[in-house]
Amino acid sequence: MTRDSIATARTLSEALPYLQRYSGATVVIKFGGHAMGDDDAMRMFARDVVLMSQVGVRPVIVHGGGPMINDLLKRLEIESEFVGGKRVTDEATVEVVEMVLSGRVNKRIAQAINDEGGRAVGLSGKDAKLIVCEPADEALGLVGNPTQVSPDVLHTLHNAGIIPVVAPIGAGPNGETYNINGDTAAGAVAAALKADRLLLLTDVAGVKDRDGNVVTRLTPGEVERMTEDGVIAGGMIPKTETALAAIRGGVRAVVILDGRAPNACLLELFTDHGAGSLIREDHLAPVHPGRP
């Protein structure tokens, strides 16, 4: 036996308590950023999702696709208006958004999972009335805020051994199509499922303190204080807001982690030390003893 083989066997043995812990657990994963545009990273992510499903985890993938939307809008010469740094989504833009998210991106992720031996089905929030929206801000046009999530279709797919891949497109009460922020959609879906974990894959290692060190465990109160003090700022604010909303909605814990890291989801779920920044109420028993 080689040293690598022994190390692999030891790793599998040490993972047993976590494999048992997460068997049957619902884990919602927000997939986006760098990994979506890299073929090797996509294959590795898909392989990890298939492994999770194989050992009894019930994964739901919610994805973004901003760079792909920007690329097609540019090629179609559709100019965008911005309000407060946010894109106004008019009817022409939302057609492109739906085309990219529900079509190209959604099916690419589903196909990658299927290629690795899983069974994935792509859908959007408009299917089976999964996500109903209202305007997030009238000035932004057809940008939606989820008001109702009906996860029956996700339960049906899970019970059939199928991994749902959800595009963040929702329907309005009068049949309008709404573009939803990917993190917001993932948080709303996780809350409706009362998920055990919401994993927000990003292009950073996690929530950092004033010295730039990743904080491995946080309570909602600590997140709020760090935001008030300006420690949590910029693009991390929407992610931590999503995390807090998900926890208030019934999600056991949220982890903000670097999706660029190899096997990031497996490291978080099935190793002693976890990965990234875990946010949960302090009274809940820790899953990863290695976290401080």
C-alpha cells in the first residue's frame, strides 16, 4: 500500500461521522462566480454534488450567471440603464436574462452533473409556481423579491432521486417574469425547505475580521455588529444579509466559502475543520468540533 492510499483510507474513515450526520439532510448550494466559467471547476463541482447525493445528502443547486448575461446583452447591443449601481431590468433585458439563466447556464450545470453519473433536472422559479415575486424596487423594473416559495416540486424530484438545478427567475402575480438575485433566490429556497445548510459559494474565502483573517464561526448577532462597525462591507453585505434572512426563515446554518477551492463543499460537510465562515445561532450544537 502506498502512503497516498493509506491517507485516502484514513480520510474516508474520518469522514464517517459527517457522512452519517448529513445523510438525509437538505443542502442548498448557491453556485456562481469563477467556477461557472471554468470547465474543470464545473466538472469538479458536479462530481462533488453527485458524491453528496450518493451518500444520502439531498442537494439543491441555485445558480447565478451575471457575466453570461452581460456578454449576451453586449452582443445583442442592448444598452442597460443603472440606478444606484444596479441594472434596470426592462422587458428586453429580462428576455435575455431568462434565455441565459433558464437556458444556457441552467442546462450546462444539469448536464455537468449528469455527465458525472448523477440525475439532474433544470428548472426555474416559474416552474410549478416555485418562486412568486413582487418588484424589489420599482425603479429597477423587473427585478424581483421572492414573496412565496412552494418547494413541492423540489421534494418530488428529491424523492425520485433527482437533483434540482434552479435558475433564479420568478413569476409575478400577473404572469410577469422577474430576475432575482442568485443569493436571494438561494436563501428563499433554503428557508422554504428548512434546509440543514445553505452554502454560498463566492470568490472569497469567507467573512474576514479587521486584520483580514477569515472568521470560521459567527452568530447572527456578531454579523450584525461587524456590519455596524464597518468590518463587513461592500459585496459581503448582501451575502451576510441573505445568510441572516435564511436563518430567520428556518435554515439551521449558512456557510460563506470560496467556491474556487477544490472540493469546497466536501471540505465543509465531511471534514473536521469545515471551510469558510459558518453562521448559526450559538445555542445549536456544533457539527465541526475543529471550529473554534
